[in-house]
Amino acid sequence: MIVPYFDLKQQFASLREEIREALDRVCRNASFILGEEVSEFAKEFAAYSEVKHCVALNSGTSALHLALLALGVKPGDEVITTPNTFIATAEAICYAGGKPVFVDIDPRTANLDPTLIEPAITERTKAILPVHLYGRPADMDPILDLAQQHGLAVIEDACQAHGARYRGRRVGSIGHAAAFSFYPSKNLSAYGEGGALTTNDAGIAELARALRSHGQSGPYIHARIGYNYRMEGFQGAVLRVKLKRLEEWNARRKEIAALYRRALQGANLEIPSDDPRDERVYHLFVVYVERRDAVRAALEARGVHTAIHYPRPLHLQPAFTALGYGRGNFPYAERACERVLCMPFFPEMTDEQVCYAAEQLAEVVGRA
Ligand SMILES: Cc1ncc(COP(=O)(O)O)c(C=O)c1O
């Protein structure tokens, strides 16, 4: 059996007519940039995320950048974040002129360890940027407490966590602002690039709306230098079709994860546990194994395709050499990157594919 790591083609087959109609609407209205499909999507995604405002953008990276700018991050400011994430999280801090300050993860969750944040706060610290990695909510309450004590902004990187809840609250509605990505591999995804900033603060939303469109405050009136970060009409139309299916897809992802967990019981690997007070979503299904690269090669030979998110923590990326970190600075993040293995995972997988992939993994790593 061949088990692909990911497959979007089956999803398109099930949506084809609706998607074609939605794209046709955009063409008939010639509303290729922003327009009604995008504004309706923004309203619908705000309602889904239980947040007052959603600003539709052209990527999750743009959403992070605008959130940092709207919250006042300026050149020289420090922003505390995790080294165990996609590079965009820390890149956006640099776009705003800020400096990423990394703090290690909690090895039980792979997310920022809140107990390590306070010692990293200096007089230059402006914000904390937790990531809800793989769809598992970061531990927000202690982060919000610290932020309040020290007068800091909190920006959620919710790019991998559409629909997750932390202690009953939707991610993306908890900090001062949040960023979502609709990159094609995400749980809610566009047919190209896409992203959104969510917030309950009308001022942040207004500023982000102006910044996404060249700083426009009125027709051809530019109050400030902005960007071209607008969402395209086609993406808004596709996202409206797909948002209606998100709960169903997230539920199927949860079922697949439960199948994996059951089939992998007793295998020589680690699967992080989830806080029962939260409703995580599954963006990826991740396990931690010793001799990861050999395990991966053995699975490949058995027809099971896997991926690594992420092979190298950000503090060891060449792009961040100037920050002055080195190996050993964040041992839990380093260890996670050495051992992480992402199994095949998408809602259209059959139970047989999941069981086959799990069985192959259990055979390769052995059972205790
Ligand atoms: C955690 C995280 N942050 C930020 C991003 C950036 O999003 P985008 O690719 O839409 O710019 C992504 C997705 O790729 C991500 O997974």
C-alpha cells in the first residue's frame, strides 16, 4: 500500500461544482482584489473564530507583520517567541524592525514554556508571540498574566490552529491580535496564498485594514506608508466554500488522530498529551522517535510518506546567526527537532491507510 503524506486532489473532487460556481461569481463581478467575496468571508471567519474583527490578507506572514505593527512594535523592540516554529513567526518580528528573543518549549506540548518567559523580559520587550503549534493551543493564561503585569502585547500565531479552543475560547480571540494562514496545506486553505488578522480591538482592525492597502485612509489618501497585503477575490470565494466544511474536516482529523493513537499504543515512541480542558485541532499528526531519519527511510521503503516539521529550530537557522544563539541554548526545542516525525495526515485518508501507516511505524520502532 502507498500512503501519501498529504493529498488535496480528493478534496477538490468533492467540492468541484461549488468551487467553480464561486470562482465564476468573482469573474462575473470582476472583483479580483478584496470585493464582496472577501468581505463576506471575513465576516464569516470572524463569527466562526468568535472574534469581533477579521482583516483578510494575502498570507499568514502578512497577518503577523501587521499585528506586530498595529501593536506598536518598533525598531529595537524585543518580541519573545518560540524557536520551534516555522520561520515566518520570527521573520515577521524582523520585518517590523524588532528582535526575536527565543524561549525554550515545554517538551510535553512542544509549545512555548510560560515559566521561562519572565526571565527573558527586559525593558525593550514589547510583545509575546506564542504559536499554537500543530493545532495544540499554547498555554495562554499564564502568558496573558505576565503580559498584563509587564504591559506587553500578546499576538497569537494561530496559523496552524483554525477552530481550536483554549479553556473554551477560540484561539485567535484570546490575545490582542492573532494571525491565521490559509496556505494550501492548512486545515482551512485557499487555492493560493491567504491569511487573516483577527482581533477584538476596533483600532487594531482599522489600522491593519489601512496598512494592507498602501496605508490608505480614503480614496488615494495615504495617511502612512503601507503594503500590498490584500486578499484576492478568488481566495475569499474558495475560503467561503471551504469554511462551511471546516468543522467536519476537523472532526475527521480528530478521528484519524484517535485511530493513530490507538494503533500506536505500546510502540517505542512518544506522542505528546493534550490538556483535557482544551479542544485542540489536528493540523499535523506528530510523533517523536529516536533515530528519526532511519525510521523515516524505513517507512518510505514501506510506502508510507512522512515529513519533518521542523528539522531545525529557529535559533540555529543561518538567517538568525546575528542573534548570537548557539547549539545548547534551547535543548528541548533542539531535541524536538531531532526526533519529530509527521505521519501521513489529511481528512480524506481511509481508516485502512491510517492503520497501515501506524502498523508500519510500530513495526519499525518496535513495541516495548
Ligand atoms: C506557525 C506558522 N506561522 C506562520 C506561517 C506563515 O503563513 P503563510 O505561509 O500563510 O505566510 C505558517 C504557515 O506557513 C505557520 O505554520
